[in-house]
Amino acid sequence: MSDFLSGLRKEAVDTPESGIVAVVNYGRKNPELIPLWVGEGDLPTPPFIHEAATRQRRG
């Protein structure tokens, strides 16, 4: 058991994983996926995406 889990109550450790946790755990095993599902991306956002996301809409 990891150090993190050893500090949790048994009821918390025994709780079944949710669907989203199952997806995240599956994705973490695939090195070809960029982990964007829970905000854990390890790559910086490309400038053109940042600029488009922050650009004021003209209107």
C-alpha cells in the first residue's frame, strides 16, 4: 500500500473507484495520451492556443 493510502481510513480505501477515476487510471498507463482529463498536463500550452483563449471577442 502506498504511503498516501496508508494514512486513509479503511472505508475510504475500500470505496470502489468512480468511472472518472477508472478513465484517468487507464489513461495514465498509455504513454501516447496527453493527460488533459484532470488538468494535469505536463506540457505548456502553445502560445497560439493561449492567445485564442484570452483574446477579447469583438462584437
